[in-house]
Amino acid sequence: MRRALALIQENLGDEMFPNLHTREVHEQPNPSSAAQGTDAPGRLHPGRLHGAAGGARSSVRQTDWHDEAERAFLRSLAGRLDAAVSSGETSALTMVASPRALGMIRADYSDVVRKALQGEVGKDLVKLPVCEIEKQLLLSGAAK
């Protein structure tokens, strides 16, 4: 089973020498779609939708439960970031996530998060040791 994982880290250093400390860990189990939903895809009868008696049937795309769980996790994370900025807990954010996750979470950024966002790094670094994350941020220019 895969897990969705997010780290909220605070930089206690500066731009040249980041010193990241983990403040929060958000984790959500995310089993495969097959493990979450086993029904066969539904069928549509297009002719019946428009009042006709016949017509070919077509399948409805099956819900990707794994994808839906990931989207819900990212919506929750965006809400947490909004709360942190709105309450004054932080005034600046750098988002580091896989390009796919960044693409998904952007739609859920609030206006205050967008204003606080200083940059995005499209890399999945969450499983690396903190010292390696610091190094990757320096290499990407996000720590500046």
C-alpha cells in the first residue's frame, strides 16, 4: 500500500544555509484503486438519454479511487497551509512536491497562500533525509 506523505518544514537558517526542521508530518494511507473499489465500470445507453429506444452501450470510465484519495489529501494540505498563513504562523512558503502533485494542489491554493508562495520545486523529496532536502533546495535555487 502506498502512502501519501507531506512534511511541513520550517527554515531556521537563512537563504545561504538552510536549516530545515520538521514541524508537521501529514500521512494518509492510499491503497491502489483496485483495493479501494472493485465494481466494474458502469454502462450508458445513449439512446435512452435522448428518448430513443435503442443505441449502442458505452462504458463509463471507472473512478480512480487512488487518484481521488490523493486529491483529497492535497486539498486538506492546501487548507492547512491556508490556516498557517491566515493565522500568521508563517508569511512565506516554498512548495516542494512532485510535478503531478503540484499540478493537483495549485487549484486548491487560497489567495493568501498564493501571495505567500515564494516558489515551487517540482521534485519529490519527501522521503529524503532533511540534509539532502536542504541540498536539493540550494541546487534548485529555491532556498534563495
